[in-house]
Amino acid sequence: MNGSQVRGAMVLAAASAAAAVLGWSAFATREGPTPARPAGDSFAVFCREVVPVLDRRCGGCHGVTGDDYEVLAAEPQNRALFRWPVNESGRIATAGQRFEVFRRCTEDSAGGGKKFAPLDRRGPALASQVLRAPLAESLGGYVHPEVFAAVADPDFVALSAWASLEIAARPEPPATLAPGAETFFAAKVIPILERKTCFGSNCHGKLAFNDLKLDPGIPALRERFTAAIHRANRRAMLGDVTRLVNLSGDVEQSKQLKKSIPVEQGGIVHKGGNAFLDKGEPDYAVVKEWLELERAEARRAAGAELGDVRGIVFVRRPRETPERHFEPLVWLPGADVIWLRDGRETNLTAFLHPSAPADIRAAEVSYDARRLAFAMRRSAEEPFNVWEIDLDSRAARQLTFSTDPAVHFVDPVYVPDPEDAGGLRLDRADLVVLSNLSCEVCDVSPDGILGEAEGGTAGVIDDSDLAEKAGTFDGRRVRILRGANAGEARTIARQDQGRIRVDPPFASPCDATTHYVIEAPVRVAPKFDLYRLHMAPPGGERAAFDATLRRMTWSPSQARRPFLRSSGEVMATYLRTGWQEGRPFFNGAIFRTHVDGSNFHTHGGNRSGLPIHADGRETVDGLEVRIGRDADSWWGGVPILVDHQFGPHIEDRNPIDDLDHPWRGGPPKTALTRFSSAWIPLDGTSSPRGVSAGGAWHDLFPMPDGSILASFAPGPVDLHDAAAAPDFDIVRLVPDPAFQSVDGFTSGKFRRVAVVTGPLAELWPRPVAPRLKEPLTRALKLEEELFGPAPRDRGLARYPEGAVAVLQVFDLPLLDAFFTQSTPVGVRHIASEVCPSCGDATPDIDQVRFARVVGLEPRRNPAQPPRRFLIAEVPLAEDGSVQAAIPSGVAFDIESVNARGMALRSPNRWLYALPGERHTLSIPRPLFAQTCGGCHGGLTGAPADVLRRPDIITSASRTQAIWDAGKRRRVEPWNWNGGRAPAAVEVSFEKTVRPILERRCLECHEGSGAAGGVDFSGGAGFESLLRFINRDDRRAIVSPLAERLEGRELHAPGSAPATPHPEGAPLPDEDLRAIYRWIDLGAER
């Protein structure tokens, strides 16, 4: 579908949708024939009693004048907005307007992913939104500006009387509670939540910043909670966003219970405190009984004994099988999948390679615990393909069919089948795998080892994180990037664990501010992406592979080890590499995407001092376990326990952040009301790099009973020695009583119980136990106003290939404040003219004025550096918002840009968008405190700033780049161009810069007599210009060249000249912007 076709589809769809849904009422404000009046007295009472109330008390916010209302009503995304037509004086004046307002107050509507039901026809009238919302929160339990302070207010009495009349005229069957768990929850659990004050707005009420948001009920209603509210609260307690209860195992391992009891009793750290319940007390027993009822109902619905463990499966292979995390394609023969059940081992895969050893990697157990998926190849010349074994019949089948030795399919994980609407068919699942089918390559190791000193002397750098064996870095160059001795470089004379000696010494002693980098060669490897595959019945595997294999992700970086979060999102480790703020970063963070591949964002581990967060899994109590390791580790690393809801972590020794050893004096002071560690190491004696004294941890996997399976080799182990051959065995970690300490800053106590031992390596243990499927509630964000309704493909919305996507940034200056540092510490400087956080003026050169969207070409040649190109440069709207059309299936990053066209900052985080996707970043600033402050802290640095009440009326997503408030209509993207994909703009030295040099510079800078010895002619021009560019952090604003051309101080080292160069004839702005853009995009030839 080309751009004009997309646009045409959009217009037709919008028109037909508006006609079908709104009908005559879309034009109700024009004078003309009045529609037939609704039957009964309700409409007459509404016109006589309610319309005057709406005019007096509500029209200022909800009323929209004539033609503007028609425009508003015609857009599908506005259908759920509670708005009505008024005349120029703000009154509901005509018969048509009265009818339309009546319709809006009586009919349900939906649009823009939201629903609005003005009346509750299955419960008491007071439960209706038109009555709850305008009441004071203490009466209605609803977050909305207070209109009525008392139910006795005459206007409210009139509104309530009409609502009762209308509901009685057109009633629906009363809502009732289902017998069993739902009735028990309403009768027994809700009173506990009330007594324990869980309904508070900032605890678990509607303003809560966490995954549990409860409806506090209607205080003005005698019974307070209706059946519908009970049902919604029960769903919330089970988990609307992520799973909050463990119905696939021991219910006492549920987050709902463990967050409420003391850590000393086996709880998990709760920001609201752990003093709500005690094990053994009556309230605890009630909640436990409710969860047992829920588990029994879930088992009946799924037709399976959820959590019933039928042994474990694991991979056994020789100890001499080293494997780096981001380089999985080395041939490692001798592996098989073993099923340990009732003390007996069964080799499940030996029959698949009877004549020679095979290379088999991590196995994955299906939802119904009857199948097993794994990657296998039977020779070094054969590609990895994914296979599946039926655990009952032991029959095997091949699921992927690569015949190209260079194209592999690895790391399978089962995901819910989108066509299983109820989600209860445990035998129906799709498969997500990793593949290098795109034939692209990427960097998989850093170009420098970054470190943060703890002290030292002029000749010594002390760093206890330097765990590599003695001599590893001897003879390499070390550069000081920040702090004491910044800008100096030396040769490493001798490196020992924890210490570097240089020769000659630095100019001054190294101290705790010293950040350094040791040079390192970069390795390049085939790049993997996520693909989704529909699982066919036996016999249809090849046809399903050919017809249903869908690429999910287009990241330019390496990906490994996908897993499912209980939200239904697919998670995986994705690599970020480059330079940022004068330092290199190498960051294997956890990214998330929906099962259709949309909404690709970071999830955790971003900017961590741990180079790679690997092998993530969600535990049954809602936390996560991962392995922290580095790029050079062949064997694993350190086990960590993660609570994602605690937000960005503050690490004591993280060379990427701007904090110098913040834990030296105890827990750091933050901008949060309460800081809790987002992750902790479970074994403080092990290391993510070098020589690990405590041993090597290879992978972790949660059990249904709350314990954790692990593959562990005792130490010491040199993780960087490919010949180390550690003896991995399978152990079970059993909390005793908890994996966390009471304050949550360190690990708690747990036992290690041996499960499988032997002379070979046992890896990737998995329990064989049925489990519930994750919900597929996360879906493609649509822009139906631009693209029309999305076609469906196997249960998922999917626009045609080639359709553009839309990028919406709700507040770029706010987002920019987090591009380089996300720790919740200190003031967030917003780079607008005057910073609203600190009140300081921002120099004009540092103000964010534009957004630059940068694309990255697919890289297929290891010798070819990554090449960037320009997608769009978009001016900011007055409120800081930005909207742009971007090509789908293309990796992009976003840069904040000043008025001179220089990049200020970027997250260095490559994203992408699907065809027709609305990809959103940031939030409107008025919503920050409530929506983001719980993790990121107050913008002012003061914890109290987190407690501000949000402006829910004027905010939402109605930013100026997206919505024209004056015309009350949707704004097309800045570079929309009829829906055609923006053309990639190549910015290179030869195409962009050389013509400028030839026109403007060769008169002085050519040949042997070139001014200052700087020759811009011929082949020398490129290298000559690079001398004046920061080769690490390639941004114009930190390069001496820009300072010379501007004739003023920017952010480059050294002093800038007082006048622009060339003096008396500076380059025109058009040429300057072209040069700055070339530098910012990588200064490529």
C-alpha cells in the first residue's frame, strides 16, 4: 500500500466510522430538523432539570462550540471524550444540542483505546460516572476536580434524580457476583483492604504509581462497593498489568501476600512497608484462602494441575564448552536434553543424533508441560534449528527449516496463541525464536574497558572491580576520561587484580573521581532478531514455517535469551554500545516488546555498571532473576535479584553514572520518598568479570514453590579463560526465610540444595510443570485517524508492509533530562529557556529547540562501520512536544538539538516502529510527578515533589504537536507528506562537507602551503578535518571545529577563539548546519 492509498483508506475509514457511530448527532449543532424525541419522561426531565446544571457547573470544561464540536466528534480517537456541543456563550441552546448532550450522557462510547460509560445501568445510580466524577473525592471516590461538595447540593440532587429515572426507564439485569472466589473476595478480602488502608490515592488508589490500582468505592453509597467495583478490584488484585498472585504453584509465594508480611517471615520488600499482615494471623489466612479458591478455579478452567512439578529438564554437555553471551554460534558438540523425574534420568535427544554428538542449547517447557522446544545442530556445517519433543510420546518434530549453514534459529520460548481468545487452552501456543535471517552483523564487545577508580597515586589506579587475572592488560593504553588526570593517557606497565600501574606516572594522584578506559579490540558477530512462528499440528510444520514466520524486531544490536513477563510482553537482552557524555558504554539491557513486536522499549538494566543483564526470568512473586556478566565471560557471572518497580538503581561503583561511590557513607540521599535497591547480588563472593572467587553462575530459573533452580560451578573460576572448564551442577536456592535482607539493600539468607551433580556440565534447568498463559492485552498502538482500521493477521492488528509509522514525543525537554543519567538523585535540569526545576537560565547554545530523528543502515559487512542517516529534524512545539512520520522497520534514535543545529544529547538507544504504529516517548510534564516520580524522583530533587497532584484535565496526550486546541482537531505529523515514508538523507564527508570545503576553504587550506598546515584538498581533506573533531563522542558541540566556526565557547576542551573562522567571512548558517549535522551523525567519509 503506497502513501496515497493509505491516506485514502484513512479518509474513508474515518468518514464511515463517524457516520456509523455518531450518525446524525455529528451534525447536531446545525439548525435543522430535530430528531425524534426519546420515549418516556427521561429526555424531558433532562432538558428541564439537567441541562441548566450542566450549563452552570460543567460546560466550562466539557462544552465545545458548534463547528469545533463537529470536528471533534468526527475523529475516532475522540469518541470516548465526554464533550458536548454548546453555543458561542457556552450554553446548550438548541434542540439538536440538547439531544446530543442527552446522547452523550446516556450512551456508552469507545475510542482511542479508552471507553466511557456515563451510566451504570446494572447497579445503583450513584455508581454512574456522571455522578461519581463531579462529587468530591471523599464522597465519590473518583479523581476529578470537585464540582459538588455534598450529595445534598440541589444541582447534584437534580442530576441524580434524572439518572435514576433514566436507568429505571432502560434498565439492564443487575450485576451479581459469581459464586466461589469472587463472592469470597467481596465478603472477606475487601474489608481487610479497607482496614489496612490500601485504597489510599498514593498507595493503591487511582493515583498509585505501581501495578496495583484499586477502586476505593463510593463513600457516599451506603454499601460503598458495587458488584462491578468488586469485580474490577478482584481483577486488579489478581493482576491487571503484571501477575500479582501465583496460581501456578504455591499461593503463599504470591506478591500480594509477600509484599504484606515482614521480610523476616519470608516477605519481599514493599515501599509501603511490610507491616500489613503477619503469617498465621486471621487476615493472612483469609487472603490465603481466597487465593486457594482462585487457584482451584484456574485449575478447573485450564484443565490442568497448575504447578504440579513432574521433574526437571536440563542440558548436559562436556565441561569444555565455553560460550560468550552475545556470540552463540561456536560449535559445542556433546550435548543432550535430560529429564530428571522421580530420581531417574531419561535422555530425550540421543535418538536425534545416533551417529555423532550434537550441539543442543537451552530447552523451554510448554504451558501444558507436555512439550519441550530447543535449538540443535548435528555438525559444525549445519545451522541451528528449533525442534520440539512431546514428553508423553517422545516423538520429535522440526519447527524451523534453515538449510543455510550461516542462518540459525535459537533461543525458543513459548508465547500465547493470539487466536486463543480465552487464553485457557494451554496446548495452544506460538513460538518466539531468535534468528540471524536478516544476515546482518553487529559489535558484540566494547571498544574500551571502562572503570571507576577508588583511589591511587600518580603511578597507580586502584579499582576493586578490576577482577581480571594479573597481566591481562599489560602493555595496553589507558586513558583518563573524567576526574583527576582527565585527558592524560599512559601505557599499562603492570596490571594486577584491583590495581593498574602506569609508566610514566600521571601528573597528579588518581582518586575516587578518576574514570578511565583501557583500549580493547572490538569483536563483530552475526546479529539476531526476534521472530514469531505459529505452531502447527503435527505434519504441518514446514507449511507453518513458510507461511507464518514473522519478524518482530529491527534493532541494530545483538539480542539474546527472550523470556515472557507476566504482562504478556516478550523480554530479551539487547546490546547498547557507543559513547555518551565522554565515556564509552557497553550495556546489555533488558528490552521489552509486545508479542506482535510493537512498543519496543527498555525495561531494566539500562546504564548499569553490570555490562550485561542476561538470562532474565520473572519469579513467581513478581520479581526477576538475572545473571550479570561481561562480554568476555565464557562461563557466566553473578546472580542478581531484581524488583523492576523500584525503578533505576543506584550502584556504588558504576562508571557510567555521574555519582562517585554514592554508598560510601551508607544508603545515598535521593529524590524519592523512599529509595529501595532495584537489584541486589545474591552471591557477593562472585563476580561478573575476570576471576570470580565465589564461582560461576550460568543461569537461573524460578520454581512454582518460590525456590530457584540454578546452574552453578564452585570457584574460583576465571570467567575470561576459555579453557577453565568449570564443573557446573544444578542446585536449588531455597529462601531461609527470604532472598532479600530486611532493608532490601543486600541479599538475605537462603540454602543451596544439590539437585544434579556429576563430572559433566549441567546447564539450563527447567521445571516440568503446567502454568497459566500470560494475557495478550498489550497491542499495537493505532493511529486510525491517519491509517484507518488495522487489518487482522492471526489475531493481531497488522498494517501492510511499507506503511509509515508515527513517532510522538510528548515532552522532549523532559525526556532529554534523562537521556544520559537516570539515577533518582538531584535536580533534573530541563533545557528550556528557564529551567522549571531549578529556576536557572539555560544558555542559548544548550536549549533544546529541535528533535532530530536518526536512522541506522543495516550492517552486513563486519569491516563496515555503522552508518547513520537523517530521517527528520522537527522543531519543538511550544509545550516541547514533537510528532514526525518515520519509516517502519528501520532502527532510529532521537537527538535533542539546539538552535544552531548541534546535537545536545541522545539516549543512544536504538528503537524501531511497525507499519502504522504510533510509537510514543515521554509524557506531558504535568503528569510526571504522579506517573514517573515514583521511580525517577522529583524533578526538583526534593522527595516531596513526587507527591504533587496531577493536572488530569488539561494534560493527557493533548500536546500541541499532536492536537490543535484552537481548531480542536488532530495535527498531522510535521513531515507527513500524504503518508509517504520520509526519504533517508545521506550525510557524508564526500557528499555534504567536501563541496563546502571546496567553495569556502581551499583558498587558504590547500597543498603544502596550507594555512596552519591544514590541507583540505584531495584525499587529505577528510583526515585533516577529523583532527578538529572529538573522535570518541562525535558531537559538534564538543568538537573544537564547531568552536572555531562559531567563534565562541561551546563544550570542547581548550579555549575558543573570540571571532568566527574564517575571520571576516564566516560560513553561512546553511553550511554550518550541514557540517554540524555531519559530525553529529558520526563524521563518516
